Amino acid sequence: MSEIILGKYHGVGNDYLIFDPKKNDVVLNERLIRQLCRRNIGVGADGILYGPVMEDKKIKVRIFNPDGSEAEKSGNGIRIFSRYLKDAGYVKERQYYLTTKAGETLVTFLDDAGNCMRVDMGYAVFEAEQIPALGFEGEVVGESIFFCDNFYNATCVSMGNPNCVIMLERVDREKALHLGPYVENAKYFPNRINMQLCQIVDEKNIQVEIYERGAGYTFASGTGACAAAAASHRLGLVEDAVTVHMHGGDLFIEFEKDGRIFMTGPVVYIGKITVAEQFFA
Ligand SMILES: N[C@@H](CCC[C@H](N)C(=O)O)C(=O)O
């Protein structure tokens, strides 16, 4: 195996490695993903963005979790990969479409450097079948669901990927670490699920703690921020523009009249990493 060249970026503390197949002749498999994402004994990341992959003249990215599973969508991943495409000279336009497993997404760069982007995240879907969530009919909104030790007020949201938003009076990292593994792997969710603990601060602000499918506790999530804002909006608790505060920073979420969701947030370039050949020995 030869050395690997990676890019590393973060979006409000959600960090990703970029694996560009055009710059590497190594095959990215599940074992390698796990090795690279490991903190302390690997490079460390909340996931790997593999691309660009060109399909039918569309620019595609594949999103991998640190456990090697593949996700349909990632909000921070979309912004981060867009910044990479700009940095590497693949995209020069102010607006372009990026395809993930969940479909096409319109990305707008808000500055020349690609430090901040506004992303059309599509619509939140609450239908049990679309999450998928077993044992429920119709929409899963404000349901009392049993996890681990108690019943919780939960709303299930597909943002392209599955999310379960739990409304609490107060949220903190410890609660997310405690409840996360139970929710992620609960019997209701055959594809597992991402969890957001959500506290309403006021009609314009929510505080959210994240526990991601295949990744565990993360400092932030773009789809998670949209899901938490969408659940709060659907429950009538927030207005059409919401700042989602997370451990790693804030994302700004807007709802259009028809429910279409836009996410605005930053991306930071950390650097280029060369992984030594010996690392894989
Ligand atoms: N960090 C993400 C979500 C990444 C995928 C997620 N773990 C899943 O399996 O669906 C984001 O910013 O949206």
C-alpha cells in the first residue's frame, strides 16, 4: 500500500477527511476508513468524504461514518466537500449542485474564499415509513417513546438521513453520551438513527447536543441541526429562522413558506495530511 493524501476540514467542530480518488491509488475500504478516523491512533475524524466521483456529468460525494457505514447525507459534509472542490479547483461557480446518496443539493458560496455557504437542504419528512421507524403509523411527531430508562418526547425526521429529536428542558453532553447508544440502536430503527437532544431557548434559538449514527458524540451536525430545527418548527416552538447552538458552534436554519430548509454555516480548512505507508503495516 502506498501513502495516502488527505485533506482535513471542519464545520463547527464536525471534522472530516477528504479522500480524493484522483489523488490516491489506494482503495478506500471499511477497514481503512475505521483506521483513518480513529482518534489518537489514526488521523482522527467524524467521517470521510470520498470524491469527487463523476456520474452522468454530476459531481458526487460518498459520505462514510467512522465505523465504515455509508450515510445518505451530511450537512457539514456538504459544506466541507464544497469548500474542498473550490480549493482544489474543481468548482469555480458561485452556485453548483452536489449529489449525495440522498439526491442533489444546491450549494451557494457566500464569499470568494469559501469560508461560508448556504445550502438548500430540501424538506424534512416526518413519515415513519420514510425514516424508517417501525411500530408507528403516519408521522412520528411529539410521540412518547421508550428508550433505555424512560419515555421521551421524540420526533423522527428524515433529512435524507434518519434523525430522532428528543425535546428536553435542559440538554448536556453527558445526557447525549448516556442516551445516544440506546437511541441509535433502538429496535424501532432498522437502519439505526442519529440523535439530537433539543432544548428550546426562545423562538429564535435552540441548544442541541448530537449523537451520530456510526460516529458517536460529535461537536455538531448539519443534518442534525436541520432535524432539530424542523422538529421544533413543526411543534410550533420556533419561528421561520432559527440559530442552532451546538457544542462546536452555531448553524443558521431558515424555513421557506413551503417548508424548504436552508442551512448557513462556516467551514475551516485544517490542512493536508500525508499518511505514511508504514501506518498500514
Ligand atoms: N455529521 C453529519 C451527519 C453525518 C452522517 C450521519 N452520521 C449518518 O449516519 O446519517 C452532518 O453534518 O449532517
